Amino acid sequence: MTRVIAMIPARLGSQRLKQKNLLEIGGVPMIVRAMRKAAALSCFDEVWVNSESDVFGDLAEAEGIPFHKRPAELGGNEATSEHFVHEFLTVHPCDYLVQVHSIAPLVSSPEIVAFTEALLGGAHDTLLSGVNEQIQCMMAGKPLNFSFELMDATQILEPLQRISWSLTGWNAKSYVETFEKGGCATFHGRVGFFPLSRPAGMVVKVDEDYRIVKALAEAGFGA
């Protein structure tokens, strides 16, 4: 039987927006919102919170969610997700891991289920998520999906796939193998892209983001 674990990562010492995982939407901290949403879904065999801080452990315990306390050295700014995901997988073996970011609070339950089903479909070792941006886009002053020679209608443009990290999924075995061989496990193997709704692709990094997602949640998005 295929075993799927959902992991909700959190770090207390965020820099741009202090303790953003603890910011509330509808009176509920974003990290708790993610716990409740993931725990209610039958597509996961287990749901874990992964952090260096006991603050999140206490919240997880109150919600009946198991807590994985990562080593202190993996809780600083210099540690990347590559390291703490690998460390988690060495302790909690599974077939697939779905990382559910609490700072993307407008991901809906149906989107999480559909994303997980796409990951388990077998076509991907890595499944990224984000938003299709179907509008003229540039990089370093040069067009990416259009030409300066034409003014095409936006609806016929090739969409750019903006990765939001709201949800990320991996084949657990190949992730660990790639990491331990010195490769980039985050983008390893057969990489796919799962399109989310625009609200679901919004990630809270700064105060402006928080105020926007809070307003959208109050308008009914992200259920």
C-alpha cells in the first residue's frame, strides 16, 4: 500500500515578517489552519508539523497532530529545505511526501487532494505547484512569452508557470537518494507543474501579503 505523509514546515525566526506562521486568519493561526485542513483529508496517511521550535510543537499537540522537532542547526536562516526535508524522511519513511506550506493559507482542500492524486499518478518524482501567468512577461528587459514585434492577445500567449511553493510533492525514496548523492533533491527526476488558483498561489512573505490573504479569506477563498 502506498504511504503518503503530509509535512507542514514552520520556522519561528522568519526575517521579513516576524513569526508569520502564528499570524491569525479568522482568529486561527495560519499554522493551525494548515494542520486542520490537512488532517481532515483522507489522502494522507499521516500529517506532521516539522519545526525547530516547541511553540509549534505545543500547537500541534493541542490539535492532535504529531510533531517532528528538527535539529537546531536546521532551524536557522542558513539551512535550506533540502536539509530538513531529507532529515525528516530519514526518520519517517514513506512513499510520497507532500509539503503543505501554512504560509499559503488560501490553498483549498480540493486543490490539496487533486495535487496529491497527481503526484501519486506516477508521472513525477517532483511535483511543483504555482500559478499560470498568461500575460506578457519579461526578464532582464527581454520578452519571455511574447515578441516586441507583435501585439498578441493575452489569451493566446503561452502561460509562464510561476512556482509558488504552496504545495510540493516528492517521491521519498528518490529524494533521499538524490540528496545523498549530492544532487538537488528539490528538483530531482521527472519534474511536473500543478496549476493552482490565483488565491492558492499567494504566499505570505511580507505584511502586505498577509493583509491581502486575510481579506481574501474573509471573502470566502481558501476553504
